[in-house]
Amino acid sequence: MKVVIIPEPVLQPDITKEDMDIRWKVLQDLPEVDELVIHHFDGYPSNEMLHPVIGDADAAIGIWVNGNNINEDFLSQHPNLKYVATLGHGFGEFDIDMTRKKNMVITNTIYGAQTIAEYAWALLMEICHHVERHSENVKKIDWDHATLKDYETFGEVLTPQIELYGKTCGIFGLGAIGFAFAKMAQGFGMRVISYSRHKKTGPKYDFIEQVDFDTFLKESDVISIHAPLTPSTENTFDAEAFAKMKDGVILINTARGGLIVEEALADALRSGKVYGAGLDVMRDEPPKKDNPLFHLNNTSITAHIAWLTRASRLRAIDIAIENFKAYLNGTPTSVIN
């Protein structure tokens, strides 16, 4: 069996290609693996770049799973390919029936629920407290030569300080990441409600009130988005949805930018309907120059980096390897087709 690994690009200072390759090379010890190819790209490859790398492989780990590559045209060039794994939680719409007819197994890698939930919580804390802004306000003064005016400004509060205890946290999408975020909200003494495509069952969900979408919008003080982007979820948060929300709601999105109509969010931020938005994802990445959200001072925007801790990167490799072993053993896990 030939296995091709396409690692995620190195995007951070505390991990190297060598760190990742050491993990991946354990696949060489599997008796089923005759050839292991690890190919690093600088950035994310196009289909044209992937074709010569995948070639006659039986398994490809690290491909983005969506309709642009998991389709008849792409797969016809790789007739041996029976196992494909994306190295992330998310995936796009693709022809599931077609992959089943080809006896393929497609999996995702559930590695970063805690990491991404922690980052979403960091965005929420930024909006509630603006710690860095207050820190810089103290550090900008030369305290060795401080004036009376400097001393009078010590303790100055530049933004409202928002307490979350007792407020209602609404979670849109109660998968692994949404559930991790829900537990954090519970720990802060918040009431937790959620809206998800499918009702979750089991005792671990007992602290979460699963409600209809209108109730979710009307009762949430904080909304955190953790759902995949699909035709049914795209543009969920539009002008109509914002109109139903509480005045002064806080919105967090670490899922996909396409779930929000950005012009509608900008209007809601300008009017005060939305107090602040913490966004790690945008509809267009990199964003277009005319995006209205960049001209507002009540947004915190980062560049889709919620998943980028060293721990989560290495954990993703370990889990992807275990998923592949499960496939070889005839008991595949994290199957999405």
C-alpha cells in the first residue's frame, strides 16, 4: 500500500516540518504500508499541484475534503485511492454516494475541540475586558518620571467591563467544539442554551437547554458559532436574525465566515444591536479590501488561527494515524461519507 501524507503548512514559530515528520514516520512500521511519501507544500496546494504527488497512492492524508477535489474528475486521476482523510474538523459538501460506489472511506480528524473553544473564549474575554488595551494604557507612562496627571489616570477604565456570570450563552452548533465551549460557559456561571441541527442526547448534555432558533436568538447575551458551513447553514446570521437578538449581544465566530452575512453584522455593530464581535474567520480569506468590518472599533478580528497551538497540531497527526490504523483494521472511525 502506498500512503501519501500532505501535512498542513508550518504557520507558527513553535513547530517545524521535522516535528511533524517524526510523528508521521511511524506509519512506516505498519506492515500494510509499502511506501510512505510525506510532501510539504508552502501554503495550500491546488488540485493541479496535488495530482503528481498523490499519483497512484492507495491512501492520501491531508487533503481538504470538499466538492472541488472529492469529485469524479479529481478521483478519476487516482483510481487506486480508497482512503482520504482531512486533517481538520471541517469539510465541505461532496458527492457521498459517488465515494461509496467507489468503496472509498473519507474521514475527518477531531483533534482541536479544546484548543478552538479556548480561542473562542479568548475572543469573548477580549470583548468583555480589553485587557491588552488597558495594559498598554499603564505601560505607556514613564513611571520613573510620572506626573501628577499620570498618577490621576492610574485606574482609568477605558471600556465597559462586562461580567458574564448569570448571563445566557447561546451556542450555535453543539459538536465537539461547541460542547467544549459550553463547559467553559458553565464554569463561568452562565446559563447555557444551544441550537443545533440534531438534538443531542445523553447525561453530559443535561446542563444545556436545547431550544428552537428564535428562542436562541432572543435569549442569548453571548452567541458563539461552532457549526459547519453547509448550504443549510450559509448566511444563517443575516439581518433578520440580528433583528431578533437582544440589544447589546456579543457575537463570536471561530467556525466559518460564510455563516454570517458580513454587511448585516456591520450594520448591527454600528447600531449597537451587537455590542462587539470576535471573529477568527471571514467569508473571504484573505479578506477583500472593502470588508466593512475592518472599519469598526467594536470588532476583534484574527486570521483563522484558533487551531494553531503546537499541542493541537501534533495531536492532529496522532489522531489521524489512529484513524488510519482503524481503517486498516476494518473498523474506520470519524467517517464522513
